[in-house]
Amino acid sequence: MTETTGTVPLPPAEEGRDSADSRGPADGRGSADGRGSADGRDSEELLAEDVAELQEVDPDPPQISYSGTDFDIEGIVRRHDRGDIVVPSFGNDDPSIETAGFQREFVWKRSQMDRFIESLLLGYPIPGIFLVQQQDRRYLVLDGQQRIRTLSLFYGGSIGNREFALQNVAPRFRDLTYSTLSDEQRRTLDNTFIQATVVRTDGTTQSLDGVYQIFERLNSGGTQLTPHEIRVALYAGEFIRFLTALNDKPAWRALYGPRSPRLRDQEIVLRFIALYISPGNYRRPLKKYLNDFVGTHRDLDDLPVELIERRFTRATELVLADAGRNALRARGRQLNASLTEALLVGLARRLDAGDEPSAGQVSMAITNLLGEPGIDYVTTRATADEDSVRRRLGLATRAFSRI
């Protein structure tokens, strides 16, 4: 087994190895900050603002330390099956997995799986994999889940309740299972080496930021993750559990609608928390600001959890009671994330002042806010700019302070 090491700036974005290219638009900075499809429902497709946020350049990306090593396929399968190489599942809430949840789903078709095994039996070269080594010495799969899972299934002999016998392959390999391979074929497969790039993390915000940056550059395809899906995966822990609980609050669910299949509703809740607690720290890009906030408070350290929960719960209840769900949609059918975060932060600040306004007063303040000159621009154009964020929070705070 050979190994190389290095410390280099992060690589440019690469094409996804395990899935097709994304069909999302290239830039969404000039589009409305709505969340959903044309009929107002949330969508699994990447939206323009999702893609724009993914493509936002970090002005000071971290460097990373990595090593290169080779794993024989039999060794990869053995490590995977005993839990030393872990393919995380999307949304995994295992606190022992520092970078849990990177992989959204298993997406290879049966023909792709068969042809991958055939390529190995033919001795064809295959792409390398990216792993993250935790403090507990386990390896987590950053890129390569399709290949590793396919290998594990083939060695195990079944897919679900069906035998894994090769079908979409040349005639001489058809109907072969791992147990029916000839000795020569088995040795060819077992002894094939896969190159692995191993990135190490010590669990700190800085090292996790490096892992985030790497994954973001590997992240492409029809099942491409949104920035918040990556964030939930990377920063799994107490804060994400708290965020998930807030996202389930009845009034918020009534305002937003059905749960977002891409966690866009949860990201808006996060934006509210971060801008309510530390608006002065906001800097572009939005994704890094939110990453840093979650990383800092990953274990809910120094965070007024009960206050946040009270303010978010009551603010959403007051909006729902009279203004209703259309208040967050303004002049369209899609929920406007920038308007929503500003409206909830402004109302939370009003609740901080003491006496609680009535639902009717809140509705009136929202009407006045939507009539403010400039509100359309800061909630639909260049919404991530520092000035736009500051201005819309200021407008919302002023509107609610008058009731």
C-alpha cells in the first residue's frame, strides 16, 4: 500500500463522478427569492437561488491536509461491512459521525452497477474515492458511495431480496455472482486497488469548513445537494436537532406549507436564528455565514435556546393569526425567504421590547412594511448583499416598532 501526503489549496469544481450533471440554472442573483415551483409548491429541483448560493465564491477558502493511499477492493468491502468505512445517509443524526449525512440517496441504476463490476473484472481503470478520517479513525465516504455500496452488495450476493447476478454485461460475465466467479476472476476483483484521497478532520469549525469546501466542489449532478443539505450533513449535532424541532412548530408549518424535500424551510428558520442573534456578523457569502454560526453553536454553546424558541413560536403564531400565510409570499405564490427572515426578525425584536402586539397590529405592520419604498428590491434583488440584508432588517424592525 502506498501513501502520499500534501497540503494544497482546494481544487476547482469537478464533474460529479456518480451522477449526471445538474440541470439547474447557472445564476439566480437577479431572480426573486421565492422558494418553490411555478404553482407555489416546493420542488426537489435546484432553484436559481440554490445554484447561485452554491456558486458564491468564498473570499478566503481554507487549505486542507490530505493523504493519498490505495485500498484493495476486498479490503474496502471488509472495512465497509464492519463499519470502519461508513457511507453516511442524508440527514443522519448520529452525533458520533462528525460529517454525517453527505449522501442524499443511492441513485445508480442496476445497469450501472453491473457495468461497474464488469469494468473491474476486465481490469479497466476506475475513478478514485474521497474519504474523511474522523478522530475515531473511521473513514466516511465523501465521494464514491455508489461504487462502495455496489461492491458491498455484489460481495454480499443480493440486492434487497433478489440475487445480485450480473445481467447488463458481456455474455461471458452474464449471470455471475461473487460466489460463482472463477478463482482467477475472484482474485482479479479482490486484488484490484482503488485510489483514495483521505482528508482528516479534528472536528473543529475550521477543519469542517475545509471538508465542506471539498464536498461542495464534488457536489454536482441530478441529485446535487443544496448548501443547507450539505450543512445539515456536516454539522450534525445538538443545533441541527434544535433547528429540526423549530421547523416542526405548528404555526410555522401552517405558514410554510408541506415540508420542503430540499430542507429550504429549515434553512429559513436558520437564517432567522442567525440574523436575530448575530446580525452584525453577517458577511457574504451567506452559506459561510450560516456555516460559521452553526459551527460555533453546534452543541448549543452560548445560545439562548429558550428565548429563540419562544420568539420564533410566538412570531409565527402572530403572523398566522391574522395576516396568514400570504404575508410571506407578498406579490407572488412562492414564499419569499428574504422577506420571511426579515419579517420574523423584526417581529422578534418587537417582542423583546415587552408588551405584545395583537395579531391585527402585526397584520397592519406587515402591510406597512410591504408598502415601504425599497422593500421589493432588498427582498428580490441581490438579496445576499450586506447592504440588502441590513436594509430589510432595518425596515422590518422599524415597521414593527411602530405598533
